[in-house]
Amino acid sequence: MRNNLPQNRVVENEEAARKDLGLNERLGLISLIDEGMRMKSAESPIVPDLFNNLWDLVSETVSGSRINRLKPEDSQNGFRVIEVNAETGENLGRLNMLYLRKPVPCYYLVYVEIGAPFRRKGLGTQILKHFRKFLIKRSAIGILDNIIPEEDPTYDIYLKASWRPAESIIGNSSLADRHCYMIFTPPSLEGKDLKGPIQKLLHHLRRKQTVIDMRDNQIMVQRTIEEFKGLHSALMTYFGKEIQRGKSSPLMRFMFTRFVTKLVAFRRRIETLVGYTGGDSLEQISLTPDIARLPAQSYAPFDLENGPTLVDGDMKLWNRLPETLKEHPARFIERLPNYERPSLTSWLETRMGDTDRPLTIGDLMDLGFDPTRLKEIDIDGFPCIFERIQARQLPDLKKKDALLAEIGSRMHGWRIKSTSLHVNRPLLTIRDRGNAYVLRRKIGGIHWEEAVEQIQSSPCLKTLDNSLKLHRMIAGTVKEAHRAVSEELNVAEEVLNDLLSCFVSWEIKTNRPLIMVDFTNSYLTSIWMA
């Protein structure tokens, strides 16, 4: 491993980290860096103080954790919370529940949340055991929705803790449709006929699910904003010396870039949450001018493990790539031109000719996405796109490619609402500097959500939408495509939504949808799954 940082700055920042950063803050900083970097490297190329004995410290922290004995009734937003805290005060996990008083006392477990570094260390089991004791003490029914996949090793965690499927009490019922409700009955209620009360409880939960989701979302947004604020403060503390000097290292730029990309991704996600109104705004987090004008650094400024590797793909295509790309993939690919998606092109037009300046960290905040994630390249005359993903996403990429292969094989030639259905599978996947770069052919389309955004923001497209209802055409085609694939492959639509993205036919240069219009019908020319 190489450490390219000046030694004096390393010593100064080590001292600052020891004095000012707690366990949660250090873990937060580390989480900005790829999983493979911090879990697989024998020695970290980043300041040793952040890493030395850290995972031993995590284990010690977990072993010394305790259940928070505060009264759950003191919690806010209708939720009642049981917490697991470290002896030093750091929060390691939470159990969020909702109290239902009638027809029998009941606590509905909304979800158990364990901090990422503390997972697989027994905390989930510990907090569930405490919840069980809590239900017994309160003589209350427990209800939860078991969303753990059957193939997950922890699938039977509830069965082992004396939870049982709701059907074993109420029989097959439409109340349990699309849910996997499980029930815990305390000893004081054993032997009683609970079929009627539990049916009423499940009916009430189904009726109130939207409200529960809204409360859940509010708490999640509040908590996550606080975590982002704490992480921002930790970054400012850790790199305080560099900020004061007005100089920035590649590491500093990389860490702030990773922070901002996660922040804007979260901002996009919460805009679609049920019940989110913007009351808890991410505008609370702002970058100082010194940070905002730093050039964006989207890949690790040091080599990791044993250098670049071809993770998967066509070896003949790999052999045709430029030698400089094969030797230093991250450096080569990151210097390629950004993919000129319509939202980026529109934003660049507002810079009034200042398009040659490198993108800054502040630009990413302004754009709301990282345009450097997609790069354009021609290979043997064919236009292609490199997509940068985090290395930890590679297992999901494998699942995605398997699905796409099956769709391409079984649904070749299919049309969805008269629109041709295609797939765009990865051609190559290269791993370098904590990221993976996925090569695909460039298609004549854009992500369907960006297409809808363009329709809503472009005056010309708004006019066209008034007559052709373009946004409905796009959303309807995507929805029908997911339904058709779900039925043909017998895969839940939720799984498809998580793994696959839909792109719709679009003329990039003129920023217009590619559609067919006749006297009886209007439809998109193509839709791709990728």
C-alpha cells in the first residue's frame, strides 16, 4: 500500500482525530469510503488513527452495550422506542414500535435498526429478546411484519424467539395478503381465543399503514439529517488544518465529494417519501465557499489491494481496450467526457459558456446528482457508457445481470403497450480504487424519471404533454413493463424495482421523446431495462 500524504499533515490530523472525534464520528467518516477498502485491506492507506484497532473497538463496544431503560411512553411522534447504547453513550441500534390499546394491548414492531458497523454481532437478537421480555411484562400482544427473505440466514430468527405466523391463529385471511405478519403471545394470554382481537388489530394496521409509514418516514428523515450534520462536522474537524491553510489534498476532496454525493442521493430519495413535506430540510447543511469550490474527486486518490481487476465480462472486448485504460482504469475512465444527459446539458447552459471548468463539489450540490458517474467512450466505433458504482454493489450487479439475461431470452421481441422491450446488459465490469466501472452500450434513451422531469420543466415538452399526455404514457409503459416481467419471470415487482432501471426512447440532442403517433394510438418506440 502507498500513502501519498505528507507526514507532518498525517501526524497533525491523527492528533486532531484522537482529541475531537468519537467512535460514531470515526465510523461515519470511514463509511464514506468503499466497503472493500476498509474491510479487506490489511493496512489502510488513510490516516492510521482512524483505523487502527477500530474493528476490535467495535466488538468491545457491542459487548459492553446496554438496553436503554427509559420509558417507551416518553418517545415522540406516536412511536415508542427501545434503544441499545454503548457504555460511552453511542447509539448502536433501535427498536421502533407503535402501541395499540384496543381490542387488546398490542405493540406493533415497525422495524429494528442496527448501525451498519454493528451488524452481525448479535445486537438484533439481543434487542428482540428484550422486546419479548417487555411484551411479557406488559401482558401485550406483539405483531411484526417479517420482511426477511427466506434465503437469508436470519429468516427464522422470529420463529426461534416464539413468534408464529398470523395464519396459525386467524387462518388464511385477506388481512395477511402481501404481508407476513407474525404474532407473539405472552404467557398471560395463552389459551385465550385471540382470533377475533388479532383480526381487528391486523385490520386496524392495514387501515393505518399510510399513517404509520408517514410517522416512520418523519423519524427517519429527522435522524438521518442529524447524522449528516454530525458527519459534516466530523469532516470539518478532521480536515480543519487543511481548510485553515486554504490547501486541499486529494483525500480531502475525495471525502467531501463522497459526502456530497450521498447527501444529494438522500435528498432525491426523501422527495418521494409518503408524508415528507420538506419540514426537516437538508438546507440545514450547507458547504462553506472554501469547500464548495474544491474540484470534485470521485475516486480514491490511492491504489487499493492488488491494483485493477477485470471482475467480469467479454475478454475479447477487454483485450481491445486501450492499454492505458487497462493499466489505470480509474484514472483513464474518470478523464473521459461526462455523459451529456439532458439534465446536465440544461444545467451547463446556465453557466453561459463556462463549460470547460472542472466540476466542483458545490456543483454537485447544485445539480442534485453526480454527472461524473457516467462517462462516454467509443469502442470499435460503437458508442458506450462507463457507469461508476461502489464495489460493494457488485453482488447486486450479478443478480441484475442474471435477471436481464432471462428477460432477454424469454421476452425477446415482446412489445409493452406497443413499445419494443429491450435489455442493456453489462459488457465489462472493472474494479479499481474502491469502485467498479460497468461498461454498457449507449442507448437512445434516458431514465424514465429524468424523462418525466424534463417534461415537467421544458416549456416545449409541457405543450406537447398537454396534447399527448407524455408523462402518463411513460409512467404507464414502465409500470406495465414491470408487471409483464414480474408475471413472466415469477419475480416480485418490489425486487424488480430494487434491481432494475427503466429507460425510455429519447432524442438526446433535441431533448424530445421518441414516440410513434398515428390516428388511433401514441406510444414510445422503445423501452430498455438495465
